Amino acid sequence: MARDITSAFKTAVTAGVVQPILATELDFSTGTLYFWNGYGDLTMTVRGSSQTFTGLGDLAGISAVTETTEIKASGITLTLTGVKSSLISEALSANYTNRNAYVYLGLFDSSKNVISDVYTLFSGKMDVLKINEQAETSTIELAVENRLISFERANERRFTHEDQQIDYSGDLGFEFVPDLQDKPIVWGKQTS
């Protein structure tokens, strides 16, 4: 699949030394969280706006991002280790299900400046938050599903009069659908 990358990003990727950055943007109901895999704060422009990402260093992990030639929903797992037990209740109280999550791939230049062309490596919807508690610290694992996962969900709408009234009150287009169930339909036979 062709990638839409700029010439500055392509030059940095093909350089002798490549210094990658992985960053995440997580849209929780309590606010959007920005993290990256280094130390300290880092300002980058992502999706058209400048954001400050908090460095988590070795405490953060991202599973492999897979891509296939099939139309298939492949998710990823974001991991945060060393979380204090007092912060677990905050993680549990925030709404996150079916909210946006992004993983970005950026690059440093030789002067440790972020090349302005940050690439969106993965985008999807947050799914399941799993917490593994230890004595003093915990590990949080957040499953992020590809947007194609919505095609695997069953459609809960029906072609019935009652369902039609939800969106179009007063429409009688499906009024006689129940009568069609037992109606004999003659097809291909000459009638008198």
C-alpha cells in the first residue's frame, strides 16, 4: 500500500541513523491524553495542531502494528506499567469505550528536533481496559481496535413497521410487512 509521506520524512527514514519516536493520543471522557516513549515533555504537530506529549520512557509499550492484504480488523494493545494503585480508580471512572485512539510515528533529526512530518501509524477505537494489580504498582493494558471492527457487529435494525417509526414517525412504508410472511406468491404461472 502506498504511503503518503513527505520528502523530509523520507529523507530521515533513509538516513544512516534513524531516531524514531512513538506517541499516542487517547481521547478519554475526562480529557485527551498525549504520551510518547521518551523522557520529558515533547511538542509535536499531529493531525494539524501542536500538542505536548508527556514522556513515559520504558513504562509504556505498544504491541506490533500489523497490516495484511486482506480486509481485516487488526487491533493493538497499549501497555502502561508502574501505575500507582491510587490512580487505578481514575482509570476506571473515565469513559473510554469506542472513543478515538491514535499511534504516531515521528523521527528526530540529528539535532534532536522532531521532524514536522509525523506519520499516523494506527488509528482506531478504544475497546477493553485490563488492569493487573500488584502490591504497590499496577499494569494497565488498553486494547485498541481497528475501525473495521464495526463491520463485524450485528446490525440491530429490522425492516419492520415498528423500527421504521423510530426514525420516521408516521411513515407507513413497512405497515404490511407482517402480512407478507404467510402470503402465497405465484411466480411464473399464468393466471386466469
